[in-house]
Amino acid sequence: MIVFLCADLRRAGLDLDHALEQFGTHPGVEARAMDGPCSSPERWLAPHAAGTMRFVLGLCEPPPDRPAFHARLRRAGLDPSAVEVVSLASRGERAEILLAGAVARVAAFEGSRPENLKPVLHWQGPMSRRSLFTVPPVHYEVIPAIRREACVAAAGCRVCEAACPHQALRPGADGEMNLDRARCTGCGACVSTCPRTAIDLPGTSPRQVSAQVAALVAATPDDQRPRGILFTCAREAAAVGRLLGPAAAWLPVEVPCAGMVPPAWLLQVLGMGASAVAVLPCARDDCRFGRPDVVQEGVAYCREVLERLGAPPDRVRLLGTADVASPAASGVPARQAQPCERTAVGALPLGPAGAARVLVALAGTRAADAAPRALAHPRSPFGVVELARGCTACGACAHACPTSALSIQRRQERVAVIFDPSLCIGCGGCASVCPERVVTVSKVTDVRRLARLPEPLHEDVEMRCEMCGGPIAPREMLRRIRALLGEGAVAATVTRRCLECRAGIRPGRGTPA
Amino acid sequence: MEPGRGLSFGELARLRETVYRFLAAVLLHPGADWLATLPPVARALGQETKALTVFPFWGPWARLLVTLGELDGPGGKVVSDDYTRIFGSTSGDAACPARESAYVQPADVPELMTGLHAEYSGAGFSLAPDFAGSLDDVTTELEFMGLLCAGEGDAWRRRDSIAAKEPLEREAAFLEQHLGRWLPEWAGRVALHDPGGFFRLATAAAWAFVAHDGDLVREAAGGFERIAR
């Protein structure tokens, strides 16, 4: 990776030598100051197109026309998703923090694929047959792509399909999830909710965002002033960047759309050491996500859960551009003295597992008799699974669970359905496949359960074959089979002998015990 | 210049035809003819397809042309051996078979072959009596796309946008239902089996071009709908 800093930043007050020294010592990072116009930074990068593929550009001002800048980068043989631009003039001491975040984000970039880019033709003016003769301007949108080897849609997972506000994700006849590229707007909602991180969005992968946030909050370990993370819609990023002055407490993290930021991310960022976290959507009619209510509900959920845990709810906020600009609102609440939070999430990627640890850490600071009540909320990133009577421990739920929150445990004569509340995202995949219809799932945040170890929801005895002594099935399953088949000879054989002995494929394995 | 500006759909169709047909030729077995013909063509195409620099597949395409342009030396024998190792022969033991039927369920193969036959004949093409390849071979499918682009280009040159609509829609459907479906997996497999080799470049360029073309053609076909509205 190469970090290029515009030499003119010296005049803007940046201690360029210090910055070069700081980033030049990062492993795998080369830092250079260059004399050159900020208006055509791709000229600096093009000579390196064949070798280094990741860059951070520290400019006085960002290129004014981003799509045109990206087009120039592509023409120079560069991948715009691998180039992070930070405008640093008038950023004061924040400049190096912002640079550290950009370096971390680009360092976590894992490459992009041809399917991540969607050309869109911009037909202009009233259309006639004549206008069809000339190719109109093309702009490119970065859109997600599914990694088939990691996706578990074939096992029944439908989390991304439910998250997509444009019905762009649908399973095919083979059960595999397909992305309708024409419908996809690249909002990224599917990317941040996929429990298997099987959907790539170059430039904004959860791993990259997580790395940037971690670098931003760690950049000034001795600085006790409050610092907040501001997830900013890409369409507002330039305006927000201009409004955040050298003393601003908010540190912006750009995402393609605020709809990409789920409540789990907001909660986990608090655990990474941020004083506060906010989301800034674009509020435009052509918002990529188009569901401001979902973003609002997500923030409302976070505030409610914090309140129940005794933490200030204003540590999570929904902001507009005007809020960032106003001096009063730019003051981020002071960090609460809860050292357990920062260590709780460690290097976990952004997601429900990290958020669960933050909530457990927050709850741990309260008196034991003040344990918070469970919170049922449609935006809860966690779920609770319950089993009614009649579970046969067939394992269909465990097979369908995309996070392994449900598993089947066999130990000696016992068979159990085990539930790990800290892994459950409440997707309901288990309930949809249960043949006995005994599974219920609710979107509930129950911090007491999140803190507990995996627990058995159902236990049974494994019945043994009368011929070979091998396992047949759990007792309840055999009871169910008898109920379906009646008490005839077939039922008797099926429920007393294992599959191999019934099929006679264990020659010489004795006679009935 | 913004991507696309100043280029006519007729010129674009001609360039796309060139790319499809050239890719189809590159993915044939590199025998003596291949080694004698393609490297000089690759050197010439670098200039001839310069108008494509505005599109993001230019990077993989240019890398392919440069590498192929330097292959008429001793590197040719290596490429020939690599081809057999990666794409195999007719014995069916290839690591990365270069035919669509290897990437669908066996039960779906008859339907695939019937569908391809219908696509080809529906577009007015029939296979030559001495055609020894397979309907679903990557070279056949790429060549078919080249032929569709040629038909589209003819229509644009006649300034007959209505006649251009049909091949455009055929191209969009064929890319979505065939090349766009199996090329990513195929290119992924080749990248694993030939990480530093020529065919990794060739398949990456083919997939980058097909992925882009699928969207571009669909968008272009959408222009007709806008007129209809």
C-alpha cells in the first residue's frame, strides 16, 4: 500500500513529516509526499498500477466529481475500491486520525470481482430512436456479489432476502441465492446482515469498516476527549467532511448507504471504545435503501436497550447534516468509564456476536438484582428460540441455522438440542423448517440469556438397536413414527432396529438381544 | 471523456464482436496455427480496441493482449501443455472443463443442450456439417455472442434501430442464461489451477468482459423501453 500526501498540506497546517514518519513505519506501507495538483491525483497512482494495488490519498480537498475521478482511475488500470481518499486541509490534529482510519480500511481491502461493478447508462433528455444511436454516458455502481462457497441459502437461510428492500435477492430453483443486478442499488443492507459474510461489497466489507473504526478509536489512546463514530451515507460524505472542523468530535466512516448500518454495528462500535455512535442518512428521495423507518427503528432500538442497561441512550443517535454542523450537536457525550467494553469485542468482526458481548459487558456493571428485562423489538439483532413439546431432535433446525446457534449434541445415551443465545439472530430459519412445528422464534434482546452459556432446549434418550446395539433415533422421534405408522409389524421393526440392520447390511452382527 | 461518450452503438457492437471472437479464438487449444496467428493479432488489437479503455474490463483485456503478444517465443509450448492440464482432453477428467454442461446438475444437461440448440437456430444460425465442437463449449458460446454482435452492428450501420433491438435482447438473454451463469465458477477454478499462468489471464479477461457486457446490453435494451413509454 502506498500513502500519498499532497505536499501542499504543509501550507494547510499538517505536520507532513510527522505523518510520513508515522505511516511509513507501518508494515507493508510506503508513505510519500508528492508535489502535484489535487485535481488529478490519478497521475500519481497510474505508474504503480501494475504493482501496488492499494492506495490512500491524503488531499487538500476531495476530487469534486467522484464518478469522473473513478472513471479516470479505471482508465489508469486501478480499482477505485482500493483507493481511499481523505481530505485533510483544515483538519488540524484530526488529520492523522482520519489518515489512520483510511490506512486501516484500505489494508483490509480484499479485492473486487468483475461482478461487483454494474454499468448504468444515463439516457439524457427525451428519448427518440435517434438517441439510441449513441452510447450515453455510463457510470458505474459498486454492487454486492455472493460468494457461493460461503452462502448457506441452499440450507434454507433467507436473511439477505429479508434484508433487501428492493427484492433483488431471491433463491433459485436449486435453493441458491441469486442477485438480480438490475434491481440492486448497492445499499449494502444484505452485506451487513449476512450471518456468513458471504456477500462481498468491495470498499465497504464489514472487515474493512471494522478495521477503520478500530483504527479511528485507537489513534489517540491518551486523548480522553470524547470521540464519536459517524456512519455517513456516501452521498453526504463530502458535505459532512466540509462541516466537520478541526475541533469536531465526530469521526466519519463512509458507507454506501445508512441502510447498511444495522443496530449490531452501532452497539459494537461503542464496545470498541467510541464515546458515541451516530448514523447520518441522506434523506433524499432516491435513497438507495429507501426505508428511513428501518434506520430510525434501529437507532431507537439501540437507545432503548442502552437505557434499560443504565447507559445514556444518547450514545447512539440519528443525525442530519445540519446536526453535524451545529456546535451544540457536534459535542459527543463523554465516554462512560467502563473499561470492560473495549476489551469485550476484541477483534470480532462487526456483527451480532460482538454486539452481544458489549451488552453483556454493560449489564455486568449493574447490580445483580437490577438485571434488565428482555426487550422485544423488530430491529433486535438477537433472537430467542423456544421449543414446544413434541421436538423429535431430528436436527433440521440445526442444519438450517446459519449461525450455528442451534446444534444437536449426542453424548452417550443422551441427545439434546443446544441453543446458544449469543449466536441467535432471530432469523426464523429454524422455525420454517421444523417438521413438527414446535419451534418459535422471537426478536428479543435478553441480556441475561446472552450472558449464559449454551443451554439445552430439549433433551431425550437415544434408543438402541435390538440387534447391534447401535443408535436408532431419539425416543420421541420413534414415538412419533409409531403414531404415524400405527402399531403394526413395520412400525415395530422400524422403531427397534437401526437402518443398517433393517437393510441387512451388517452381515454376521448377531441375533436379537 | 466520460465512459461511453462519443461512441456509437454501432461502433461498440463492432468492438464487442471483435472481443468475443478473439476471446473464442484464444480459448481454443494453442496449436501451431494458434501460436503463429494470435500473438501478432493481439499486438494489433491493443491499438484497434483503444476505444475500450473507458470501460473497466480494459485492465484484464489489456493484460491479456500484452501477455499474448509476447507468446510467439518459447512460451508457446508451455501454454500448450497448460491448456491440456487445465482444460483437459475429451476424456472428461479436466480440472476446469471449458463447457457449460460441467457446471449444471447432470439431470439438467439435456435441457441445457436443447436450449442452446434452440438459441442458435432461433437466431438463424446452423452448425457447419464438419463442426466437431460442442454446443456448450466456451468457444462456441463466445463465437455465438460475436455473431449476435455482428448482426446488431449491421442493423446500427443501416441506422435501423428497430432491427438492432432483437439481437440486443438475444444477447442480454444469452449472457444471463448461459455465459453469465457459469463463467464465474469456471474462471474461479482456473485461477486456482493456473494462478500465474496465461489461462488465468484469459479466463479473467473473458469473465470481466462478459460480466460487464451483460449489464451494458441489458441497459442498452432498456433504452427501447424508454422510447416505448
